[in-house]
Amino acid sequence: MSETGDTVGIKIPKGTPIAKCVTVIRKIEPALSISDVSNRINNDDYVLSYDYTDDSGVKKIIKCYKELTKLGISPTLYELDDEECDIELLENLNKMYDEIESEIDDEDEE
């Protein structure tokens, strides 16, 4: 996971019930321990962050955001240089990556 620079990330507000978050986050990023998740929430750090150009990381952030909001949690999304962003920006980025991948696949078939 990326920590600085050109990243996308997700933070969860302090005071959010940790147990509700851990299941979702560890399903997406199994290497994180319960204490890792708890410390990141309590320290106002990204619970997940990935390089902006990591299409699978962008997909993980989107999935995490959607699953947490279904549980009534209000996570905050961030893009480059700690700028808050909304889910639509990341979904558009993800769509662009999918279109590029599709174009590359089409060119490979020719």
C-alpha cells in the first residue's frame, strides 16, 4: 500500500465502531490486523491507500467505501495530496482504467 504522493485513500471517522469496519477492511486487505485497522482509525490515518495508477487499488477503495456506507459508516475518500474527493471521481477513474485495458486488449487481438 502506498502512503504518500500520488495516492487514493479512505479514512474512517474516529469514534466509528471498529468491529463494524474490521470485517470489511480485512476482506479487502487481509494483511491488516485488527490492531492495524484500529490504530489507523484512531490516528486519523488512511485505513487503505494505493497508488493513483493502481487500478486494482482504486477498485478496492471503491468496494471498501460502498461496503462501509451500507453499514451506516461515513468514510471520507481522498485523492492526490490529501484532497477530499467523492465516489464519482474514483468511479470515473476506474471506468477510464477499464476502457484503457479494453482498448489494449482489442489492439492485442488485431
